[in-house]
Amino acid sequence: MARNTNQKVVPGAGSALNAMKFEVANELGLTNYNQVDKGQLTSRQNGYVGGNITKRLVALGEASLMQSGAGAINATTGVSLDTPQG
């Protein structure tokens, strides 16, 4: 059984990320994605959803950097980039 041990950098972002996931899935033609057993979908279908979410998040980040300039870069210094050792 898979365990998701990822921690959100912004704790309240979970619902927004889920909404984005369902929006992207609907745009890709995967209706009722929130009710579908993801194990019954192909890796390609699930990968398209994740890949498009990543594209959108990168675009949002780039737009934020363009608007905020260097202040946005310095704002990330408090975010830990350590990977868990195990």
C-alpha cells in the first residue's frame, strides 16, 4: 500500500491543489476524476494530470517572480529543501 509522506510547504494549499487536479482532469476529458479509482486508469492518464498540474504551478510561479522580482526569490530562503534520509 502506498504511503504519501509528502508535506505541504503551505498547509492550507491542499484544497486548492485538489481543485486544480479535478479541473485539469476535466479539461483532459477524465470526467468524475474525484470518484474514479486511480488504479484503474493508465499510468499515461494519471501522468497527464500530474504533468499538467506541474506545468500550471511552474507558470504561476514564473508569473509571480515576474511581478515580485527579487523579493519573491528571497522569500523562499526559509523553505527547507532537505530530503528525508532513510
